[in-house]
Amino acid sequence: MPLWDNECDVLVDQELSINGTFRKTPLQYKHQETLNRMNDNNLPDGVRLIKALYARMVENWELGGSPQNTSDENWRFTQCLVLGKNNYTHEVTLERTMITVLNNENWVNQIPVDSGLLENSNRSVDLAYREGNTIQLIELKVDSNTPLSAAIQILKYGLTNAFFRTHSEELETQNLQTPLLSADEIQLRVLAPAAYYNRFDEQTEWLRNFGNRINDGLAEFSAKQLMDSGMNLTTFQFEVFPDNFQWDPTRQADDEHRKEVLTAVNGRRPL
């Protein structure tokens, strides 16, 4: 049982008031057709959604016997540059190229968040960026899933970070000397090329309003749940690379394309 299971996805579907079918399959928030159908009636109560997701996470951990952290890799702040045999998705190749061309110790990637904590829990944050004592957790997308599913994913990761901070004694995470568990502020981002968002161009305003609802929930969650943890979980945001940037994985070793990647990362902006 992972820190969040299918029940968490059910909670999201319920909060977004998702119903109906597509090609005889019940709609879920992860589906592309679902995002296409979203309207103001589907905007969540951010406070209630975040509270419910975090409560489910804690409950799963308790039902699993409240195990301690068993991996020194969780929330590591290191760079991973090696591509494995199964690491050739567009997102992974862009992620590795970003880390390489940035050549900046404040950027890291492939961060395990709950390895070994519960059965089958082995998720990783794509990217993290540190500026002072503030850290951004970033879900990077190129052509898979939807902005909505990416937002829920990075929200789950942010809540897992909060879980590690608020249960540090029970988890015995004192040996995890990492900025990701000592930062004053954790920010959440979804980052993708313009073409990724353009697939849902008519839903841009809905996505912005969704982000505002999530920010309302994060503000209250930080004020009520994280007061004694030394951290704030703040400012979810959809971000986009400059409009003219398109990732071409066949050119990842091309110096000119690498320069384009560097320019794109430095030029990212809110959606």
C-alpha cells in the first residue's frame, strides 16, 4: 500500500465533481477528455481537497504499521545524469539535458520521495530548484498526461514532503541531511512547453482558477498543519517554456539545441 493509493484518486474525482463516461469508460481526472469538459462547477474546494489527501496519506501510513523511513535516498539533493535502458521518454531526456546544461548545484533531479516507506512506494520528483532557503518541486511534462494530472502529482509530492517534516520523529529521518527537508518554503510547479498546454487551450482560464483554489488550500494547510514543522508549503503554479521552444530528443547532444534548452529554462514564465 503506497502513501497514496487509488482511494486518493477517488477523492480527487469527487472533489472535482467528475461524472460521465467517454467511450463507455467512467471519466477520471487523469483522462484528457476530463480536462476538456471542465467548467466552473468542477473547480475544487482547495482547502477540503488538500486536507482530505493529507489525511488519507497519514491513514495509509498508520494502517501500514507506521513504518520508519528505510532509505537514505529519500529527498536526496543530488543530480542524476545517467540514462538507463528504460529512461528514454521525452520528459526524462529533457530533464537530464536541463541538469547538464544548467551546470548548477542548485538544480537536482529524480528525487525519491517515499522509497521503502510502504509497499510499492517508489515515486520521484522530476526536478527541484533551490534559491536560498526556498525550494521548488517541479513536475516536468512534454507530451504525456495532462496539466491537471501533473498538478495533482506535484501536489501529492508536496504533501509527502510535509508528511516527512511533520512526522520526522516517528520516521527517524534525522539522518537525512538534505535541504529538501530543512527548507523554510516549498513551492510546487508544473513546467511544460507551450505546445503541451495548447492541447487544452480552451481550458487555460480554468487551469489558472484551479491553481488559485489549490493555493487557497495550501495557505490554510500551512497555517494549521505546518506551524510547528518549520516549513510552509506555498504557491502552486503552472509554468511554461517560451513559445518558440520545442524539445527534440534526437538533438540532445547538439550544442545548439542545448543552448536552446538553457534559454528556455531561464525564460520560463507563469501560464
